[in-house]
Amino acid sequence: MSFQAYLDAIEKKTGKIPEDLVAEAKAKNLTKHGEILDWLKEEYQLGTGHARALAQVIIKGPEIEVTRTTGPHRDESSLLRLDGIANRDKSP
């Protein structure tokens, strides 16, 4: 699963786009990995992998290192889309 696919799955499960969850974490002053994981698991019932992916974005931002260059699990870009699946066809 690509990093972007994790964020898309989170959006489908929670009904919130990633940038809304990032803003919510910042409004709650959540800055530590463990506290972010606990919040996402408790409030949104995310599994550990999905919570860790979003925690990474909350702490470090949407820029990632693309390590896979081929195959179905690779990310298309080093900049993750946080504006939601519906905006995917629109320019970043």
C-alpha cells in the first residue's frame, strides 16, 4: 500500500480529509507521536498502521521520500495530497 493509499483509506473511514485531521491535531496541540496515535485510535478507531501514517504527516508534513520506484505500492509523488480524494483530479 502506498503512503497516499493509507491517507485515502483514512479519509474513507473517518469521512474527513487528511488536512482536516492535521488541523484538528494542531488545534488540540498534539505534537508527540504516541499522543497522536492514541487520539487517532480512540477517536477515529484507526488501526496502528493508518494512525502511524497520519501521525507522520502531522509531525513532519506532507513531503515524503519516495523509495519504491515501481509496482503498485509506490507513491506517484514525494508530496502527499492532503486535500481529499475528490480533489485528486484537480491541480495540487
